[in-house]
Amino acid sequence: MDWDAIRRAEFPVAERWAYFDHATVAPLPRRCGDRLREWVDDQERNGIVHWLDWEARIDVVREQSARLIGASHEEIAFVASTTHGISLVAEGFPWRAGDSVVTAAEEYPSNLYPWMNLAARGVSLRTVPSRGGRVEIDDIAAAIDSTTRMLTISHVEFSSGFHNDLDALGSLCRDRGIAFFVDAIQGLGPFTIDVARTPIDFLAADGHKWLLGPEGAGILYVRREWIERLHPIGVGWHSVTNSHHSSTLEMNLKPTAGRWEGGSLNMAGFNALGASLELLLEIGPEAVSARILDRASAVREVARSAGWSVYGSDRPGDLSGIVAIERDGVDPDHFARTLRSQGIALASRRGRVRISPHIYTNHDDLGRLAEALEIG
């Protein structure tokens, strides 16, 4: 794979920035920006005239999204954010008073608050602390009891970069007879997911991080057998069959995950996401994953050589595209701001510097990072 050619063709951001902040918001590939500009130009010149053409492209994006995770297109709904997807499942699940949900204590707030919000319905949230940056499967298993109906967890923990073993956790859920929800926003891209193999019931991921799409365009996966069992939230004109042409009110919900798309979609955002997915699928999800993990490995070496400590487990299966580092005497917030002024983008999270490269990160980017880390 000619990564330098891909960098030149698709990533204008590299002309100015050494960009290591894809775990926050990714810059858009050129083809993604082109798709947005095309939509804006068409809207300015033609208004709604070509709306059906743009809607037809949305169907292609649904197929791309399904292909990315090994699902069928009927199991994919489009959502405005990961939070939106989590909330649809949390609010629509058939809870009973006294039920419980289990998750990791270090989850991003979007995978905590929607479940905490169920307290008024008699549903409790049980959090499992990590140990040395690892979320131990045995600890999760110990937290599950007869009241537990759902395990919800991130594919990759946002601050530590710990990679949860979805296969093992999915098997645990199947053995215990509980549902399994995955917040995949930090894992989809650095890793491949195949829901035909891994027993995931629900998955949500916005596209603006590792999938290189714009904000406000994400996917929700609902396993086929859950589509009728999960109560539809936010229904509207687009939730029903024959939504465009019905002259009568008939509450016939779509037999697909599309029933959760109540109103008009973010046409520009989802078409742009499709352009980014096109790029990633052209390269191949496995090649994308291998490249991101390789770049993250290079970041770890650079950080250690510069005298920084890499936080968390160093077991190969625990590593991800996120690298959390720390150094005595260095304030991560100040450090991140200082590097931003030098054209190096990274983040500060939970008291550590968080670095997240992508496929186009090259030797020059790593060299700029190394120099900045050495200075501290």
C-alpha cells in the first residue's frame, strides 16, 4: 500500500498539521470534502430538485456501513451521534423494575448517562473499576447477577486506549443470557468488527473519529431478532413503510432498523460519510486496522525514547490506536495547547496526553512529535 500517495491525494490536513487527534475529531479526507461541496453547490443552485438522487446515495451508505461490520443493511439505522444510538436502545429496551446494567467505570459519559437515566424506571447501573488500565473480564463477570439484562461497553476505552475483547465479552453475555451493547466509536477503524461472528446485539458509532466522516452522521446496528423486541423511540414520518407516498395515516413501522430514523436525515453528512467509508473500504478494513495499529506502536516507541511513560497494559491484545502517555512535571492540558500552537494536534484526557494517529501518519509527523516530546 502506498500510504504516502494516499496522504497526498486525500489528506490536505497534512500540509500544515502533524495530526494526532483522531480519537477526538478527524480531519476530512479530500473526497469527503468534495462530497460536501457538491451537495452545497447543488442546494444553492437547485434546492430540492435532486433530493431523490441524494436519497438514493444514502442507500449506498447504508450498504457500506453494513459491509464494514458484517451486518445486513436491514440492521443499520442512521443516527446523529453515538449518544443518540445509545439512548435509542437504553430507552427502548424492555426493562423491568429491579433490572441492572453493567459497564466499565472508565466509560465515556455518553455510555453512562443514558443508562443512569433509567433509575426512574427502577433500572440500576453497576460500574466495574479498571485495574492498571485494564478492564478485567473476570471483574465484569463477577458484577453480572440475576438482575442484569445488559452489558454495555466501549470497544476501546477513550482515555486509556484499552481494547476490550468483544469476542470474549459477547460469549460471556450469551452464556449469561443478557444483551450486549458496544460503543464502537473508538474501535471501528483501528479494529475490524464482524457481527456475524461476534455476538453483539447493539452497536453505535458516530463517523467523525476513526471513520474520517463529518460530525452528526453515525450508525446504529440492531441485530435482526431485536428489531421487533426493542420499542421504537422517536418515530416519525420516515419510520413507516411507504413513508413518502401514503395518503392515509397507517402505523406500519418499517420491518428494519430504519424505523428508528423518524425524520429527515442529515443528507449532506451521511453522503459525506459515505465518501470516507468508500476510501476505507477501497483500502480494506484489515489493512486500515493494521496501519493504524502500526502507527500507534511507532508513537509508543517515540514516547518511551523521549522519556515518557506509556499508560496501561502493554499486552498486544490490549493495545489500540489510542496512546495515553504521562511524564512527571508535565501538565497535559498546557502541553496539548503548546503543541497546538506548533502545528501538532493531540489531546489531554483524564490527566494524560492522548495521541491517536491514522493511516496517513508518516515519518515526518513522528519526527515532529518526537522533538516536541523530548522538549516536554
